[in-house]
Amino acid sequence: MSTPSRLDRPAVAADSATIAAASLLSAAARSGTPCAPVRDLIGADDVAAAYAVQERLTAERLAAGATIVGRKIGLTSPAVQRQLGVDQPDFGVLFDDMRCEQDIPVPLSRLLQPKVEAEIAFVLAEDLVDGPLDEEQVRGAVDYAVAALEIVDSRIAGWDITFGDTVADNASSGLFVLGTQRRALDEFETVSARMWMSIDGECVSTGTGAACLGDPVLALAWLARTTREFGQPLRAGQIVLSGALGPMAAIEAPGTVTADITDLGSVTVSFVQE
């Protein structure tokens, strides 16, 4: 996918729509009450308009004291794309307050409509600013990989989203949890890595690294090129959630989610009712 720069969109025509869409999503996040889709304001598939809303919301978070710690890639799994009715990947921003620790339960009150998916996360050792940003370069820039759970969420009622809706809503980001077993990329195979995810011991999702744009490393390369086009290149130390290895599962009640990924061990998160 060739992602248009935010400069490709007529600024004057989109300003009021951008502000209105961002206001709806921001109010939903503050109130805990999901809002109507924003596609009537910005379009269902206007990529630049949707990222303009995301950038406005990111600026609000930064102004409020949040810190960017990385990025997430969404909609990389064909299974997840079918679930949400979209056909291309997207990206969102990871903030410091989105990271959860495995041994600290997550109150369901922090979330609106949570779903969980298992992923491979990369932590970067080098900036990804110059050069071709191809598979070889991004592989060399990775410090290590870990198993991860992404707790996706939507500020839009009923997950009634198009591509434009989810991009504007920070790629439907919520929270994330990282495992503790770190592996360099020459120590395991990302494509054939197998994933098994359960809720309270019952299997709810399975998949492999091949489900993530064919290879999670290729997803990382896509992200590196795309964020550079937006003038926001990936930096050393950042965390990248590379995308789901299988279908996401809804969290509808307190419980414990555990994912096991070949050579990366397990990662777990518990949800509690306050």
C-alpha cells in the first residue's frame, strides 16, 4: 500500500472535519461511552484524512504529558481483516501509559470494548531513518523480539468501523503487555513461529508468523517506510507490535489470557472487575 502523506490532503477543506472527528473520539475516551463512527466526517477510506485525525489526537496526548514509546501495526492478519471488513494494514502510536505488566491485573473499567490478540513485538536497537528500509536493514536494526498481547479497543460503538474509523481512532489501540523471554532474530524463525492463545485455559486463537503480512519482519519494514513518509521515523529503543498472528478474541468478563509463541515463551494478562 502506498500511504499518502498528510500533505497530500487539501488542508482547508479537511480542518473542520478533522477537528470534529478528533473531538468525538476524545470525548468517547474521556467518558467511557463509545461514539458514532467518524467516517461520515472524514470518509471511509481517505487514508490521509484518517491519519490527520490520529495525529491531532496524538498531539493532545503529548500535550497532556504522555510519552511515545513505539508503534503498533494493525490489520496485518487476513483473519483480523475479515473480522473488521478491511483489506490493508494501518499503524497507531504506543504511549507509555498503555504498557501493562504481566503481574498486575487490568481493570475492565480502563477499557470500552476490549479484544485481545497475540503478536511478536520488536524492540529496536537502531533508528530506521535512512536507506531502503528493506527486510535486511530492518532485521539488522532489531535488538530483540518478545511475545506480546495487544489489548485492542474501539472508541466507536459496536466496533462499527471502516478503515478510516480505525486509523483515526489510533488504529483501535488500547493497552499492551510484553513477555520476558527475549530472542535475537537469528535465534528463531519469525515466519514459522506458532501461536496459541487461551482465555482461562480454553483455546480461542491459533496462528503463525506467516499470518502477519507473510512475515512479521516484513510488517516492520512496511511500518518503517510508512512512518518515514509521515515524517515520524522509527527510533532506537522503540517498541513495535508487529500485528496479530491469528484472530482476536473479545474480553467480555474477568479472566486470564495467555499466549504461547514458539521460541518466545508465554505472555499473560488478567482482567478484573473493580
